Amino acid sequence: MSGNPLEQGEGVESFCGRIKQVVFHNLENGYAVMVVRPDEAPEETQTVVGVLAAPAAEMRLCFHGQWESNAKFGRQFKAERMEPLGTTLREAIVLFLQSGSIKGIGKTMANRLVERFGEALFEVMDERPEALLEVRGVGKANHGRILKNWQKARDDAQLMLLLYQLGFGAALTRAVSKCLREADPQADPLKMVQENPYLLAQVRGITFQRADAAALQLGMQRLDPRRIEAGMQEILIQLANNEGHTLLEEPRFHQQLTVLLALQGHQDQLNLVPMVLERLDLGQGPLVRVYGRDGSPFVQLTRYHDYEKQIAYHISRLHGPSPIETISDGWIERVSRGHFSLSVDQRQALKTITQDKVAILTGGPGMGKTTITRYVIEHAVENKQTVKLCAPTGRAAKQLAEATGEVALTIHRLMGKGSDESVDGQRKFECDLLVVDESSMMDEWMASSLLQMLPDHCRLLLVGDADQLPSVAAGRVLQDLIQSGVVPVARLTEVHRQAEGSGIALGAVEILHGRRPQMARDFKFVAVTGGMEHLHQCANRMLEGIDKMMRVGGIDGAEIQVITPMHGTEVGVKALNERLHEQLNPYQAGQEVLELDGFAYRAGCRIMQTKNDYDLELFNGDQGEIVEISKDAQGELQVIAKFDEAQKLLDREQMGNIVPCYAITVHKSQGGQFNYVVTPVVTAHGKMLYRNLFYTCVTRARKGVVLVGSYEALVMAISYKENMQRNTGLLSRIEERMGGAV
Ligand SMILES: Nc1ncnc2c1ncn2[C@@H]1O[C@H](COP(=O)(O)OP(=O)(O)OP(=O)(O)O)[C@@H](O)[C@H]1O
């Protein structure tokens, strides 16, 4: 291609095309590398680079700049400016009809109708419908049907035309319509988009950048306060999703907004941000301005502010002297008779956590959290109290039930909810003590929803390991509550699993202190050397090791969990799942195979649910195994899978929430326990080698840990103490409510 210039002059060339892929986008400075299909030659692709505003796949743009030859990357277009382009109304009508929106009108008919009536087509269908009969292919038989189907489709037509004009494809156009109608069945979705194009970003598959481009196409000014506010929201959403912070210092907005909204050079933007922030003081809308303990201003999404206020309020409402007698030495002596005697810190813990209605029990693996929880339950039951047990994930709840012999539910299930929407504040649990295990995984939404369901008289015991990774979603509730000092915290420090010869628990303590763990019968390190070949060798040694554990050690493959910090690399989740699938569950002739996201599922495959599905009663993190893949009456593949003892029938769509789980990430392993954990420790995992992540990984194992990799990487994983601090407003909210110890 010669550059497909639409216009040329003064050294500036221009061409238009659709972004196929955004290869790289630096959020700090806006530099982007994109693969673009030029309009003139859509079968070709060209690389476009430059500091550009908000690029996103599927966007159609006009690029202005120069072609250049890069020594390393070859010929590419260096764009100095780009403008989003839409589709004409006429083209949009064709796209609308061609997508099958009006049943009875196919592709050929669509072209004929638009050729004949152009942009006036819909007006003709409404006002002179008989005119359609002039078009070849429309006869008496199908005329009535077309008009009837038009009546059904017309509600959405204007919205869809607008979206097509903005350059969206058929699938996204339908998704927008569905999403907006669900959000507000009474409202007109066309008006919603026109008034606030940033609503588009709520639709899965549409990024903020794409919605922003649509807003600009619809005529929104770059410095429109609505755009500034939407940009601020986006920054906070990304901050919460990617880093777990629930607020951001005001001065940092200026720099981040300038990049996100491509406001470089717009001097006025410096005045606009304070102007938008001033409005926030009214406390209305999706953003609020809050102040830190030293008076410094922060901006926060209103929903996190609400969660934090709620948590602070409920902690202050619930906490106070326990209504039942504090556990005494005498009681401990009596109940522990015949069992091992509790250590000094365990006895103290029992007293501490029964003195207040709200208390925290924390400690590392094998230090006795479950043991102490069992004592607390027994004490409550003796005092005729009703006890409920729960945990943030299905796996953690199951383990709690097994360890205590009591019923334990996920927090979602306990709240009796089918969705992540806010809870009806009127409903309360009927119980006198609620125990939440693995509470380090509890995020702010979960905590605020749960706490508001506790009746005033109810006691709350949060059990968890504060050194584990914090919750996946934003916040650090357990750590904040511990730091606040407003509720008693019992901290266990002594490993007791040692009595049973556990090198895992001891190793975990060493890791937390930044020391290299002692290798033991159940804590092994397999050193792999080998330069460039290192990752490949490492993967091989992991697979050989697993094979040996099964053949020689007689361990069932299902007891072994590979945990790795990353998705990519030869020792990442993706590659290891493929190799383990081949090794542990090889293809057998004649087996049905379901290909999804490049993975060939077949009977015997280990799988994991990645979302809560209340209809199927499957929860994020539940692991199972495919029993059979077969065809249903329509010839569609369906999967029968076993999760614990329950069999579930999953269709292709439901399989979209399933991933193979021979290997999982450390984040996905949180709250789970596995008999054996095999994990790679390689320098290639770079910034994922940090202490709390490594600690979380190792402490998932009950019976054995096998680390495979290099000493250098092991030292990195232990030495590097990643800053786990997340910025939240919870401490300030607690201080406002309860003052004192914060
Ligand atoms: N004081 C003690 N003396 C002897 N053994 C103990 C003592 N306390 C706990 N144990 C034993 O140590 C093991 C670990 O205890 P427990 O399961 O309560 O710890 P945990 O903190 O819940 O561990 P994890 O977080 O790994 O589940 C158990 O087998 C338990 O019976």
C-alpha cells in the first residue's frame, strides 16, 4: 500500500481505517501501537503508532501523520492526530437490516430497499407501507409479514441506527440495547445514550475509550464537565479493579485525566477539574470528595464511600461488651480435657475474642485458628446461642464445614441473594454469633452487605490470616479493622502443626520473616538450571515430578494442584494446563471434544467455575471434573460435570464461565486448600515474585509443597516485600464514628 492517502499536503498524509487490535497503550503518556485495517484495503493490516487518545479495537478513525521506516519494526504510520469516524445514516440502515433486525428482510432485500428509498425507508414503512411493493422481491405474501416485524423492531431502530452510525458492530449494538433496557425498563435507551454516552461503557465489550470516542462523535466538547466527570469515574474504577484502592488523592487526578482524555495542551482543563470537584462537595452523583485524617482531599466513587460508611456504622453499632461470660481458664480446662492443652497465646486468644461482641482472630497456617473457632462455637452453644458460619468463597466454606462439623455457607448464600445487588437492609439473620472464616478475602461490598444483616445483639468473629493477599475486589477490610484498633484482635503466633511434623507451616513463617524456608519431608525444592532453556526445563521437571508423585507416591492426580503466579510463560497457567491435560488426561479415540478459547475440553478434564451462577448453584472457585461430553437433541455439545457429588449439565454458554484448573493462579487459589501444591519459582515471573503472594501460594498446601525453579527466584520471592497497602477511606470513617484508637 502506498499509504492510502485521502489527502496529502505539507508532508502530512492521512488514511482511514478500523483498529483491529491495540497492541500496546501506555496509560502514563498515551503512546499507542495499533494494528489497523485501512478502509481502502481492509484485507491488509498496517501498524500505526503515536501518542493518541483512547484507542480501542473496532473503532474507525482517520489518521494524520507520516509513514516512516523503523529499523526494528519496519514500515509504520506515525500518527500525529486521529479522528473517530462513524458510518453514514444510509450505511447504518443497511447494517441494521442486514443484521436480521426485521425478520423477512435478508441481505439482498436490505440493499434493494435502501437503494429505492434511501434514508427515508423507515418513514415510508410507517406512512406509505404499500410503496414497499414497488421493490423486487416484496410481494403480497411477505409484505404483511415485513410490516408486522417492523412494528416489533421499530422500538430499537433509532438506537441501533445511532450506534451503527457511531461505528459499533451488530453484536455490540444488540448488547447495548439489552443492557440499557435492563438497567431502566421505563427509560428510552436512545435518549439515555444521547444524554450520557458514557453509559455505553457499562456494556461488556465496550471500553471507556470507545464510549468516549462515541461521546466526541456525538458532539460532546473535550472540556465538557460531563466528560471530565466520566473520566474521573473511569480512573477510580480502574484504580479499584487493578490495584484495589478505593480512593485517589486529588492532585493525581490532573495528571491522569490529562492522559486519559487527551487534554494535553488544553490549558483550561486545569480549572475544570477543580470546578467538577467543587460540585462533588454537594455529595451527589457517582463521585464524592472525602478528606484524609490530615485533611488532605481525596476523590472516591460514591459506592465505596457508602460501603465504608456502612462498615464503620455497623461496627460501631455491633461492638460492645459480650452478652455472655468471657471464657475462663476453668472453662478451657474442662473443655480441653482429653485433648491437647492449648498454648498460652491460644488461651489468651479465647479470652480476647469473647470479651467484645465484635472480635478478630488472626494467625498463620497451623497456628490454631480452626481449633480456637471450634472452642468459641462450643462456648456459644453451651450458652444457648445460635451460631452461623460463613466464608467468602464456596471452597473456604466447605473447608470450614469439614473442620468444624457444622453447616457453613458462602457469604452470598447466607445473605440469600442471587446477585451482587445491594441487600434489602430490613432483613436480618436469626443468630447470636456469626463466624466469618478467611475474612482477609472479604471486600468492602461484601463486608457492608453482610454487617447490615446482623441484628444488634449478634456477635461477630472475623477469622483470617492478615498476611494473605487482600480481597480480589477493592478494599482491605480485615487489615483496616485490625489497624483501627477499635475491636479486640487475638493474634496467634505459634505454629502447632509442627507437632505433626509440618515443614509447610514452619516454612510459611520463615517466608513471612523474609528468611529462606527449611526444606523438609513435606516442603521440597527442585533446583533447575539451564539458561535460555530454563522455563522449558522447569515445566518439564514439574510434569515429571507430578508423574512421580502419582506413580511412586501413589498420590491421586486430583490431590495435586499446580499454582503459578502468572498466565503467560511456559510455566504459566495457560501452558501448564495444556501440558497437564495431555499428561493426566490424554485424548482417547472417539471422545467428544468441546473446543473453547483454544482449549480442548474432554471427559476427565479438571475444571473450575469462575463466576457465581445461582441457577446452577456453582460458585466462583468451585472445582469439578467433566464426566461426559455429548450432543443434545439439537446436536449442540453439552457437558456433564461433577462438582463434589453433584452432577451439573452445562451448555456451551455456561461453559463460558469454566476454565481448566490443573494449574491456577495464586489469586484464584486464595481461600482454597489442596493436599499437594506444585509451584514454579522462576525469575521470569519478575514482579509477581513477592513475599505475600508466595506465602499465600505455599500456605494452600496441607500435605506437601514442591517448588521447582531457581534459588535466585526463590530469594527474590522471599525478599521482595511488595507494598500491600491499599488506599481506602475506611479508617477515616471508623475514626469519624468511633474516634479513639484509630
Ligand atoms: N496447642 C496445640 N497443641 C497441639 N496441637 C495443636 C494445638 N493447637 C492446634 N493444634 C493442631 O495443629 C493443627 C493446626 O491447627 P488448626 O487447624 O486449628 O490451625 P489453623 O490456624 O486453622 O490452620 P490453617 O489456617 O492452616 O487451617 C491441627 O491439627 C491442630 O489439631
